[in-house]
Amino acid sequence: MNQPTDTRALINQIRHGNRDAFRTLVEQNKRLVSHVIYRTAGHINDHEDLCQDVFIKVYQNIHKFREDSKLSTWIAQIAFNTSINYLRKKRPSLYEDESRILATYETNEDLPDIQIEKMDRNQRIAKAIDSLPLQMRTVITLYHLEEMSYKEIGEIMNMPEGTMKSYLFRARKKLKNVLSQELELKDIQP
Amino acid sequence: MSHISDSQFQELLDDNLNERQSKLFLRHIWDCPQCREEWQIYRQLKKTLMQEPVVPLSNHFTDDTMASLPSRLPRFIIQRWIIAVSSLSILAGIGALYYFRDILKRIVLTNAGFESPLLQLTSILSTIGNFILRIGGDQVVLFLIACFALLLIGLLDKKVFQRRTKHSFQVINGTL
């Protein structure tokens, strides 16, 4: 993967100990890291600490970055793994729930329904996204908010491109059903 | 034309269809109220998904992160290609010593009176070369060399090769 010249220069500067260059990297990628952590770990008090951990890992391992992927993909991958490890250590029950939810999704597309009557559309969508399995909501976020390709998302989550596409399609179908329900509710209201 | 399926809607939503297919689906959407409604929902969904969620990061996040960084980067960065080149050098050195063991032995014998560390080292290496030969014979040595070569190929970062090769081609073709 050919990095843009300015990204390559930035990486070289960081490798040579230029902390201002690393500050630029943090500024450029904090939104991405925050989104990945938010979507994978959910609403947690440690959100900012976890984001900081990600950047510390990036700093300590920048010499290992082999430039066979985009820098942002590599950073998102670290964020995803950090988040998964956090869930495993701090909230093992939640992590197990995630695995269970995904396993259930494999056999049933219509789970779980949520209380949507009293929310506006964005809240309903947000709530519906939260109810999706971890992998699906991560794919949704990276694809739509960060405009990443299936290949890049697959690299981050260490899964095949086809699986990423399948997760995205099934997640959007579920969310579309939530929106459809909203429109039906509007229709029956006086 | 039958109704458009969910996966077809999503391919259309992501601009993954060719022009002919897109036109066909869009024409159907225009004519079919049921598909039109579905399509509008998908478009609304995409719009909503592209809106940024509320992700709390304080204004001083970058400063806090910079303050929590270790004072310096790891000083000794051992890259794979350095390990590989070092291994290759050691292997070539041992091979050379083994190949020229008779000459080395003669040097050691000729200079037996001298106790220089270099000569002692040469003597030791020469003995190692002979020892390997005596234990396993030529085949074992060749096998070990082949194993080392495979190890080196595995260790070497293929990207280093690819980059160099690409660079060379660019130079040759005059595109660089």
C-alpha cells in the first residue's frame, strides 16, 4: 500500500522522535478511534482513557507499522483490538453476550426488537444500532462514517471481505425494518 | 419485473451496480409504489447512518494523550531484514570457514607460537567446521544451509523486496 507522501513523512518524523508529528497524527485520527471505541465498547466511563491507550500503543509500535495498509486502517485495527480486550477483561459478561447475540443472528434475522415508540428517528436508529452485535455495528460505523471499504474493514476486524459485506447488509436490513415500523406507526396515528 | 430485493436495494445504495442495472432498478422504483417506499427508507437510513453520533472527547484530549506518552520511543528497533541479513552473514562466515578449513588449519599451525585472539578464534571456528562435518557429513550441512535459507526467505519482509523491485522497474522504465 503506497501511503500518501505527507503520511509517510509524518510516520518517518514520528519514528525519529518528533512529538509534534505525533500530535498531528492524534488530531487526524482521534475521531476515527473514538468512533471505533464507541461502537465496540458502547457507552463507557473509560471511553477517553481507552482512546488514549490506543494512541499510546500506536506511538510505541509505530516502528512495526509495515505500510502494507493505510495508516488509518492500522490505527483502527489497534482501536478495535484494544476495545475487544477491554470488553474481555472488564466486562466479560458483556463480551459473552455479544458472541451470543451474533450467534443468534446467524439463525434469526428478526432479533431483538426494541422499545421504539417514544423516540425520534435518529434516537431509534441509534438504539437499533446499539442492539446490533458488536461486529455489525462496527462494520456500519466504519463503512458509513469513515467511508472504509470492505477490504479495509476486513483488515481491521481480521475477517474476510465477504463476511463484512454480509454483516453490513444484514445490519442495514434490520435497521431498515426499524425505520419501516416508525413509518407504519406514523400512518396509524391520528 | 418482480420487486427489488433487499440486497439489490443495498447494492444500488452503495453504487455497486453498473449503469444499465441502476437505470433498470430506478425505472422500476419509479413505477412501483411498494419499491419506491422501500427505496426511500433505505435512502433515509443511509443519510442517518452518515450523521456523526455523539462521541464525547474532551477539548484537552490531545494534550492529555501527549502528556501520557512515554518519554522516548524504543531505542533499539530490530527490523526483520536486519535479523535476516545478520543470519545470512553468519551463515556465509561459517560456510567460508568450513570451506577454507584446511588453509585455516595451516595458518593456525604455522602461527602456533603466536597467541593472538584472532588466531585462537580462527582455530575454534575451524574446529567447529570440522566437527559439523564429522557428525553428520556433507548432506547434513547442506540440509542445515537449506533450512537457514528457507528461514531467511520467511524472515525477509516480502514488502521490502516488492518495493525495491517496483522501484527498480520504475527506474528502468524511466517513470521515476
